[in-house]
Amino acid sequence: MTEPVSPLSPATDRWKAWDDFLEATPDTGFMQSSWWADFRATAGFEHFGAVLKDGNGVVGGAMVQKFSSAADSGFYYIQDGPVLPDDEVVAEEVFAAILEGIESQRKTEPQTISHLRIEPRWQSVPGFVSGFRSPSFSDPFREPRNTLCVDLRPAEASILAQMKPKGRYNIRVAQRHGVSIVQDTSDRGLTDFLSIYQAMTERQELEPKPPDYFETLVNLLSSFQKGSVFFAEYQGARLAAAVVVYFGRRATYFFGGSLDQHRDVMAPYLLHFEIMRRAKAMGYDWYDLWGVAPASEPNHPWQNISVFKRKFGGTELTLVPTVDYVYDLAAYEQFAATEGSTDND
């Protein structure tokens, strides 16, 4: 049977069972976790759950977010999910039960729900998934579907050996210049991170997240011990920064940036290598560099950042595209008109 997970504190037994299941399940993501639900609630997202259990506990499910895109309408959003078991027969049953649970919730909504969006960590779409469409427009409610993961299980020398030669060389340059790596989630750390991040987004002509996004994120990561903020320092100045999330078997480079000053000391390269070393020592298997431009899109806005990330080697992971299940076509078209732009813009 499906069991709805109420929007309660992560300390509740049902949230703990769900989080424990996620942490123990390969290829799941932190955007299904209870602390992420709490974080998104600060940006106006409500949430509920559709979870399937058997006699041994949780076998699959989804933490579903709801966002009110207009006064009389909203949509559902499953980031990093649904989470399904490996057995395809059981997975089909779990997926159907998740959709049934979501439909039961939809019938209670006072608003019109335009669509259900899913972004699972699948590399192919199971045959039993049907009725979903790839949106023909771009909008702010989506996450990267191409990423790069460095395997931390081999010896450190092997991790270095699989990098591109320029990546290894730049790490050594930073070491020779005496660049050091520190963690800092204090108020000063947040201020320094925002300064570096905003300088990076201006330089790369990217749309930045607002400061209060990071104020809440860093506070939650620190409170739940799910991540940290790292800096590369040179001669007392912080030149590069990274917000890292720890979840399951992965450490994920979620946000970051670097300054133009002292570029010759290659501080960002040592920053990420040291994060990898520390994550490996903590028992994590992978370092996820969180989003690269697809190789087929040379004009992608992340192209410059992706060139940097690819110097660390790793395995490129292509996840299935963002897809929507449309409940109400008129409301969906209004969502597209209000929130979206065509993919050719």
C-alpha cells in the first residue's frame, strides 16, 4: 500500500525510515531527502510523500513537492526521483502505486494541478513509464541532466592518474604556491562565499541564486551535518569556494566559483582535489561535479565551467531528460506562457 509522508519534522519515524532508505539505496539523490524538503519549504514549496512498504520496510517512493505557480493553479515536482527498486516487475508496481498516491493527493487540492514533473536519476526510461512528455520550453524548475562523477574508491595516485594532464599539472602548481584549503560555515564564510559566487556569475553571465538561498542552505547543511563550505586561500585571500553536499555514497559539488585575482596559482584545482581527498577519507565513493554542458552543445552557457570540470577526469553520466505528465492542458499551457521560454530562445 502507499503511505503518504506528511510534511512533518525530519525527526519523525516516517521521515527517518525514508531518509535511511535513501542513504542505503545506490543512485538516489539528496533532493529526495527530508532536509531538502525543509529547505524547499522556505522557497514556497509544500511537500507530501507516496511511499511503498513491504514487511521489511520501504521499497520505493517519492517525496513530491508542490509549487503554486498562480493563485488558482500549481504543479507537482519530484527531484531525484521517483526512487524505484532494481527488479523491473516490482519497480512497475511501485511506480504505479506512486502515481496512485499522487492522484489521491491531487483530488484533495483546492487548486488546479497543471502537471507532474519528474527528474529521476535513471539513465534510461523503463518500458512501463508512459504518458510523460519532454517540455517544449525552458523554465526555472529543472536540474542538470548531465553530470561528471569522479570515482574515489581507487588509491589517490590512481585518482590523479585518470585526470587530464592539465588538471594534474594545475594541482601541483597550486601546491607549489602554498595554496591552502579550509572549511568555514560561519557568517564570515557565508559572506566570503557570496562574494566569490556573485563575481563568478557576473563573469560567466549566469543568473545567480539570491543571497537568502545560500543563507538557508548553508545553515541546514551545517545543522544536519550534510555538507560544508570549502575555500582555497592564498596569501590570506580566499580565491575559490565550493558548497559540498554529502549524501549516500556521493559528495556533490553543488555551487561554487572563483575570483580572477591570482589565477596563476590555480587555486580552484587544489580546492576540488582536496575536497575529493577529504570525501574519500570520510568513506564516500564518488565526487559528483554536478552539471556539465552536454558535449553536443558547444554554445551551452555552462561550457566554460564544464571545460574546467572535465580536467578532473571522471565518468560522464547522462540522466533521462526532465519530463512532465500533464493533468490539465489549459493550466499547463498557462504555466508554459508564464514561466517558460522556447528552447530556441
